[in-house]
Amino acid sequence: MMYLTTMNSLVKNSENFGNIPVITKNGVPVYVKDIARVTDGADITVDYALVNGKRSVYIPVVKTASASTWTVVQDLKSKLPEMQNLLPNDVRISYEFDQSVFVVNAVKSLMTEGGLGALLTGLMVLLFLSDLRSSLIVVITIPVSILIGALLLSLCGQTINIMTLSGLALAIGILVDQATVTIENIHQHLEMGKPKRLAIYDACEEISFPLLLILLCILAVFAPSFLMNGVPKAMFLPLSLAIGLTMIVSYVLAQTLVPILSNWMIKAERYQTYHHDKVHAHAGESLDNREEEQVNRHRQEEVDHPEKNNFFEKVKSRFIKIITLLMPRKKLIVPVYLVVMITLAGIGFVVIGKDMMPKLNNGQFQIRMKEPEGTRLERTEDKFKQVLHIIDQTVNNHVKITSGYIGLVPSSFGSSNLYVFNTGTHEAVLQVNLDEDYKVNL
């Protein structure tokens, strides 16, 4: 055990510590000098830093609130060779525990989501419109929207962090819709035989207000974050700004960049004259008598000459047959559909887990240890190493690195005491980072 006692800070000489009373028994005080020898000696070790289970000199680096985690880590790593040259040959310095992995993984996730969104959207446009140039136009709007959205976030005082990256990743799935709707409507007006510029103008004018209403509905979902206060506002306002600004940029691009690129790249003559056995656009919803007549004419061509139907037209014909059979029974189908959907939603709500934040599989976790108060530092260290051994056995030797701190935290530690767990030699904090080959089972 390591016994701690309060100290009179007015004592000037080490000999006077012996006159500090420890306890009073039968009216007689017992002094420190009666039970111990008081000398001016070396400091007593009250803390250890361990890296991979070995005692080390551990220097924590704490960034300021306005600093970039990624920039701080990169700058620190660049200075390590210079710091190594200033040390003796038998002392090695290394950067051991990288906390920037969270930001890096978030950026990788955004790039993956953006790549998948661009690829799947491009393939979808290519499948339904059979036009590679139209697919390219839609794909171009995705990175442009994200880059301009990131610029607007910077102008709003936001940084690239977990919440803004999450917002950008969420926005990708929505922003592709506007460019897709625009390009499809342009094809529809071209198929009506209009000149290319007139078809582009009419198509954009026709969908500008509906797309604006859709945009406003999406923005209304995130509007309450501006009314929040404290921690909720700090968490969800960057997310809302990332989604909202990117969606606004996407709407503007759908009405400006997409028409311009369409005018430059689309070959209108492929779609202005309809031939059933040739590549052509597929008409969408009939909005007036002229478009309804066009849809009926195309449909009659598909029925009269089924041998010329491509894959899309075959799927469309099959779908129309199913809808035709179901429509007379709509009074029965609609209630059954609502009951089934509500039941499935209720089952999903009960079965699916509920968390405030999504679970992360980053292979990093923290353990806090607490022995009985007064436990000696060496005994806490023994327990600490036992915990390391248990973790290593549990993950089948897939521990990449561990760092821990045992005992009292010095007053020079660059963090507020509010965030310090250790209060004595009986407590320890352990950080564990598993290697990439080990998959955490969430």
C-alpha cells in the first residue's frame, strides 16, 4: 500500500516535517518523527507511462479546439527525425498512437460513398437512357457539388471533421437525384422533336419548381438544428450545414451546369426522330396531351413489334401488364399494402438497435482500471500487465499497439483535470489499437 497524507505548505525545512502530527492518542499527539525517518531525498515515483507494456517516456500531444487533427499529426511526424537527432544514440523516439485515424477513415468513407454514388448513378442513367454522354454529365455533378459544398462550409466557419464528412456522405445519395431528373427530362423533350436548345430550356423550366419544393422539404428536416443550444447544436449544426449547402449547390448545378453540358455534349439528332428499332430516349410521365399522345404511340409500337423491344422495353411491358391486372383491385390492395408496411416498420423498429451515434469499427478502445485506494504503483502495474495479457489472448495476438498511464497525472499535463481519470497510484488508463487484420464483432 502507499499511504497519502495532507501536507502543511508553510513548512520551510525538511526537518520540520517530522513535527507534523499524525494522530492523537489518549491526548498525546503522535508525530511523523516518532514513526518514520524524515530526510531530504529523491522524489518518489508516483506514475508510469507504458507503451506495449514497457515503461517509456510518454509525451501526449493535445491540439487546440481550432486546430486540425490531421495537420497536427502530420506536422508532428515531420518533426520526429529532427527530435531524434537531438537525443543520444541509445534513446529512440517514435509516434505510437495515432488519433487521426478517425478523420482519415471518415475521408475514406466519403470517397468510397462518392465513388459508388457516381458509378451506380452513371450506370443507372446509361441503362435507362442508353447514352454515355448523359451518364457522364450526371457523374460530373457529384464531385463539383461536394467541392463547392466544402468551400461553402469553410466560408461558414466549419472545418472538415467527422460530422461534416458524415453530412457530405449522406448528401451524395440525394444530390444525384436532381441531375438525374434534369437529364431525363431533357431526353424526353428531345424525343418530342424539339430543337436541342428549346428542349433543354423547356425541360429545365418544367422541373425547376418541383425540384425546389423537394429541396425545401429536405432542408426543413435539418432546420431545427439551428434552434438547438449547447452540445446538440455543436454536433448537429455542422451535419445540417454540410447536407443543406451541398443540396442547394446540387439544385443550382441541375439548373445551370447540367443544361450547359447537355447543350455541348448530347447529340440531339439521336432522339429527335423516333424509331422503335433505334436507340432513343424513353418518355417519362405524360404531362399534357402532346406528351400523352407520344407515350401512347411509343407503347403501340412496342406492342405491335415486340421482336424489336430491348431489355428496358421488355421490363417496362411486363410492369405495365402487372399494373393493369392490379388496378381493378386497388381498393383491396391499398389497405393490405398499408397494413403490411406498417407491420414491417413496427417489427424493424423493435428488432433494429437504437443508438444516438452509429457504431464505429475502428479497432480502438479505452479501458480504465481502478484498484483499492492506496494500492502501490508497482501492484497496479502488475494488474495492468495482466489486463494486457488477457486482451492479447482474446484478440489472438492482433494487438497493434497499447499505451497506458498508471498513477498520478503531473500538473504539467496539457489537459484540464475535468478530463483526467487518474486520481492516485491505484488507477490506470489503457488505450488499445488492434491491427487491420482483426475485425471487431459489433
